[in-house]
Amino acid sequence: MVHVPYPQAVRWSADGRAVEIIDQRALPGREDILALKNAEEVAIAIRTLAVRGAPAIGIAAALGVALEASNSTSLDKPAFDRRLLDAISTLRLTRPTAVNLSWALNRMRNVETANAHSTPPEIACKLYGEASAILAEDRAMCRAIGEHGVALLPENPRILTHCNAGALATGGMGTALAPIYIAHERGLKVKVFAGETRPLLQGSRLTVWELQRAGVDVTLVADVVAATLMQQKKVDLVLVGADRIAANGDVANKIGTYGLAVLAKHHGIPFYVAAPTSTIDNHAATGADIIIEERDADEVRRGFGTLTAPADANVYAPAFDVTPAALITAIITDGGVIGPGDTRDRSGDHR
Ligand code: MRU
């Protein structure tokens, strides 16, 4: 087996009867693998962020549908169809912002309807193939993003990233972290600053963990340090992922991304977004059309169990924000580097 320096966030179990994920709630303290046995368990894992990151939740959902189908082949056809529809709608409702989730589920649904006259075992087999293709394609898209992105990096780049858009968020080596992994593979000297990403700390818990594991030079900073880093000329560029990109190039990504883009503009630093074409949603004309998930108040008041605010404090907890296209230098996709105004008609198939 080829050794990959980065973790595999989502995969089939060896016997193909479960979806295995790294439980990201336990990182970096423990590296637990969860074996999810049906679509409902996958939905819970997505909702509770055991698996998270836009491409990874799409992949997990697709594998969950395929699993549900193969668990249900003994049902008669109408009951099998109902079971699949229920699984798809349960998974679709888990998280609203990342378009990759509905994109992957639409692909699964399209395979089911195209094979409507086949038997449940035949449909289950096709769905297994489609889910496996979604995973394999994502792995290839990550590498392509990395290859296109690495060409943009200056010599000895010092990169600020936010949240986790790495291997843990995808089926491969990540989106924003892919150019970093490829630069590192090629022996280039890369320095990464990872913002901790309040309130759920995907930056400190996940990005620092996976970059350190791969031997990449990474320094953790509290989110509030970003302005100072730029003022002190310690970063050359900002590189982040995306959960949904509107037709006009506005980008929804982890809360705090917009602030970094404003800071980068002020300091004259390039601000890059890396995402597969499946993240572009031409049905959203602008960022205003993107639904922003709001999370539970206790994730801010008592994240990870410690009370850090009065227990009844009013909280506003959007999980994502929208960075206007005008603040984005370029979007690095698997198809190449494009201007934020060039996203129209490049989207994945979101029928
Ligand atoms: O709430 P999360 O952890 O799922 O948010 C993840 C992000 O915002 C990532 O930056 C985005 O999904 C891109 S992942 C390649």
C-alpha cells in the first residue's frame, strides 16, 4: 500500500459494509475510527461534525446512500425506493451551507432514477459504484487543485489559512492545503500559519494536527493575531477553502474568512480560495442566496465543556460568512485558476 502522509477522512471499510470516518470531534487527542452502518448513522456523524468539511460531507453522504441501498436489497421495490428517498432527504437536511452535500446526493438520486426499472440489488450495485466514483474523483480533484495552486506560490511562501480545508475535509489531500502538501512534497520551504478558528477550533485541532503529521512547518495563531501578522509582514498570502461559491464569485466559508479577506485587501496581500468545481453553485446568483448555518449557542458559551460566558448569555453563532468576490484575488479549482468573476457556468451539476 502506498503511504500517504495525510489522513483519510472518509472511506469504505475493508469489507465494504460500513463507512469509516476519523471521528474529528476527538482530534487531536484521540484518533478514533467510527464504522457507520447506515444512512442515519452517517447523518448523525455529519450533523455532529464527526465528519465535516464541504467535500467530505458530500462523500460521506453518498457512501451513506449506497450503504443504505445495499442494506435494503431484500425489500420489495416500492419499499426499497421509499427507503432510499428517506435516506437522501435525511442526509440532505443535516447541514445547509456546503453545496457539495446536495451535489453528491443529487448524483446518487440521478443514478437511482436512471435505473428505475432495475432490481434493488442492481440499483444498490450502481449506487455503490457512483459513491466510490465521487470519492475517487474528489481525491483526483484535490491533487489537481494542488498542482494549479502550487504554481501561484512565491519562493519560501508564508501562508495564512483558516479552519480546516485539508485532508480531513475532503477525500484526498484537501483543497486549501493541497498546494501546501505538493510544495512540501517537492521539497519547497513552506511556512503555514493556522488560525485557530473559534469557536470549534478546526484550525488548531485539525489543520495543525494534519500538517504537523505530514512534517509541514506550521504555527498556530489565535484568530485575533491575523491583523498583526499582516502588519508585521509575516505572511505572503491567505489561502482558504469554500463551502459554496455563488455564480458571481462570492464565497461562503468558515466564519472569520470574510474578516481575513478585508485584512488582506488592506495590507495588499493576495487572498486565494481553493475549491473543486462541485463547490460552485450557479443557482445561487450571489452570496445573499446562500443559507448560512447557525450553530448552537453552547458551542460559543461552553465549547468543549468549559463555561466561558454566563450560561444564559445571548449568542449569535453563524458557522459561515460570505466573502464578496471583489476581495478575492483568484479561485483555484481542479480545472485551473480562475478570476472570482469567472465562476459562472463552471459549476458542478446541481440539478
Ligand atoms: O463547519 P465545518 O468544519 O464543516 O467548516 C468547514 C469549512 O469552512 C471549510 O473551510 C470548507 O468546508 C472547505 S473544506 C475543503
